[in-house]
Amino acid sequence: LAAAGDWPARYAAWELALLAEIGFGLDLDRCAVTGGTADLAWVSPRSGRAVGRAAGAPWAERLLPLPGFLRDGWQVPPAPAEVVAALELTGFFLEVWIAPGLRRETLPEARARAVAAIRRSAAGPRGPS
């Protein structure tokens, strides 16, 4: 049974599975450049394939961060920043690959509100201003 606090991470994993189920799965198993499986740090926004840290370093600013828990799973809930990065990753591909085929050509506003709430939660409580 999942812990109550890990639902945002499970939701991000669900979005990753949704992409795969509808035929737009990301290839997070090996580096698109070298074929290696170690130290995968990014995802190519063009191909949806993982890129190793060393191979992708020259293009790091153009690549999307790959949260390790999406590739390797997790025993405890990942850090909130990792969950936000995962939602940014899946959201990018949902917007680019899926949304154009939707009637309104954009993702439902409910997703944006949910991600914003998760992002606020990840930022932690704010003191008085």
C-alpha cells in the first residue's frame, strides 16, 4: 500500500506510463548517444531518449533532467524537487506529442492546477512576508 505522501511521485510515474500506453513512451533505459546504461542524467526533447551525463554535457542546457526514480523506481518517496522535475518532463512530452491531437490542442487546466499545487508543496511552507 502506498504511503499517503508519495502520491505526487506515483502520479508522475502514471503520466510516464500513460505516454507509453498511447504509443509515445520515453526510452529511459540507455543513452541515445553511447548506448550505455550508466549515469543517465537527461532526456532529449526531440527523441524522448535518455542521455548519459558525459555524452550530454555539451548540450545540458537543451536537455530535460531525468529524475532517477522514473527510471529506477523507488523504495521511499523521492525528494519533492525530483517529483517536480518528473512532472516537467512528462508535461513537456504530453504538451508536445499529445496535446496537438486533442480537440482543444492543450492539456486540461486541471493538470496545470495539480502541478502548481505539487510545486507549491515542494517549495515548502512560507513564513510571513
